Amino acid sequence: MMRVATWNLNHRAAARQVPLWISAELTALAADALVITEYVPGRDDPPLGARLIDGGAASVSVSDDRGSGDNRILIATKHPHRRGPIAQ
């Protein structure tokens, strides 16, 4: 069985810091695949992806910026994955 979890950060196309408690909760879910929507990277130290890797993710990828700070999708998986295109 594969466990998949999603979380909408509700960044609304603005770079906001992702609180540490969120990455702790995401790690605690122990999902095989984690999909974060409405993610805008930029103000986290360390970045959310690095925190998820520290929490056990093998791979993290983020969709491309389409300009003007658009919301992105972050995918973290327990097993290595290759980043591919995300259809519009």
C-alpha cells in the first residue's frame, strides 16, 4: 500500500516563510509521497525541501516558476524520483 498526503500552504503567490512546525507535521505523516500545493519558495531557512530531506525524504522536486512568483507544487518522496513536467 502506498501512502500519499497533500497539504495546501495557501501562499497565494507570495513568498512566505513555512513555519518549522509544518515541516515537522509533514514528516510525522510518514507518507510515501507528499504533495505540497500553493508553495512559493524563497523565505525559508533552511528551505522546506531541505527540512523534508532531513526528515527522511529521498527526493524533493519543485515545479517551475512561470513568472511573477506563481504558486508551485513541491513533491517529496520516500524513494528517489525523477522530476518531470507538470501539465498545465
